[in-house]
Amino acid sequence: MRTIKTNINFMKMGRYIFPISLVVMLISFGLVFLMEMNLGIDFTSGTRFDITLFNDGQKIQTKQIENAITQTSLKDNFTVKELENEEINDAQTFSIISQQGFDEDEIATTILKSLNISQDSHQQNQATTISPKMGAELVGSAALSLGVAIILILIYITIRFNSFFALSSILALIHDVSITIGIFILFNLEISLPIIAAFLTILGYSLNDTIVVFDRIRENLKLSKKNEDIFSITNKSVNQTLSRTILTSLTTLIVLIILYFIGSYLIKLFTFALIIGVIIGTYSSIFIAGFSFTILYNKYSHLLNKPESEEKQS
């Protein structure tokens, strides 16, 4: 494979882009506290029931479904969301979610009667119920899995490289996940267990891309001349790995975009999270991980002089 040689001054660009990225990351953290997350029943507990209605192309409004359900035992203790449905023409799928249990047949019958839809013009999808205890356990497991993943990554990078590389990679990973979560909150997208799995996948993808850059930086540090500064070394390393990074990201994005357009509602959300993660992860491996390492090394490299000299002698 032919390698495209570039000579882009990423570190000079990073002086302006890095602070902006940190501000965006802080805004994403702020959204967690300022806006309510659209959590799925995996975390909130309750019952979710999906129903597909066939109405000859006539648009059914969410408000009509809500008005019908208020006539049942649920009254106003529920929420209704319309899901995208490309699998069946002239059909709409609605998701009814409630903290209390309910009879799916009663809900379906009431909706059909209220909208004058025949029994043959609907499809009851599988209902899912999560108990409060299970919901609390799932929240704890999700938080624990993300925390453990970040800690293990920190240990791994520290052992394989050094603490400067480790701190820079963790900052990049937190940057990637926080911005992805911020986008989900901003656009009121549902966060469920599959989305947590997408966040963990983003951690792995972003880390892989970052390690490729870090490995090249480490090699170039060993081969560097005494008068060569760390900014030049990092720039050289990023440019040497740029074609590989772009090729990997593009091929991954092509698959994800295709999956997004042919997938169901939950697959779309999962894929959307991965698309954001791949784009931000590729960006952060250069402008977050690479730039922050350069700053740390430039200011505190004297703390690593002894280990590095021993490494060169060996």
C-alpha cells in the first residue's frame, strides 16, 4: 500500500483547537447536570410496549395516541414516542413507556377503538419490563464498566509507554465519551444499554487510534536528534500515521453509515453513537492525545530523563 506523505503542522493548529475542544467537553459535562437525560427503561425501570399501526398512509399524531391511553388505567402515568419504521410502508410504530405495569391488550384495544382502526391493521410488538431493583443494578453496572475500562486503560498505557502518554490518552477518551453523551442529551436521544455498549466500543476504537500515534512518537523520540524539539517529533509522527488513520476511519464510517440507513430504531441509535465516536476519536488522537502529550513532555520531560537514558542504553 502506498503511503501518502504529508507535512501538516498539527501542533500549531492544536494551540487554537485544543482549548476549544476543552470548552466543548466542559459544556457536555454541563449538559449532564442542566438537561434531563432521555434514559431508556433499562435504567429508569418500568414497562415498554411497542405497537405498529397501519392506516393507509394517513399520518397518526403522537397526541392522538396519548389521548387514547388517558382513557385506560394508565391515565397520565406514561410517555409515548414515535419510532422510525422503514421496514413496512404506510405504517407507524409507537412506543408506550410507563413506570407502572399495564395490560398491553387493553392499551392496544383502546388505541384501535379511539382511532377507528381495525384489529387487522395493527401489530403488537414484544413488551419489556424492568423492575426498579434491576434498573438500579443496570445503572451501577454501566457506570462501573465505564470506570473500570478507563482505569485499566490508564494502567495499560502507563506500563506500555509512560505516565505522560497515559494521562493524555485518558483525557482523549473522556473527551470522546463526554461529547458523545452531550450530543445524545442535546438532541434528546434515548440512552439505553446498547448505547452504553457503543460508548465502550468508542473507548476501544479511540484508544487503538491513539496507541498507533503514540507508538510512532515513542519510536521517533528514540531516533531524534538532541536539538529536535518535541513539537516537531509529534508533528512528524502524526503525519507518518495520518494515511493509516484516515483509511481506517473512512472504511469504518462507510460500514456504519450503511448500517445506520438500513437498521431499525435501536440499531440507528447504536450506529449513530459509533459514527460520532469514530469521527471524534480520530480527531482526538491528534488534537487531544497528541497535543496534550506534547505539552506535558515539553514542560516535564526532565522527570523522565533517567528512564529514557536507561532505555536507550539497553
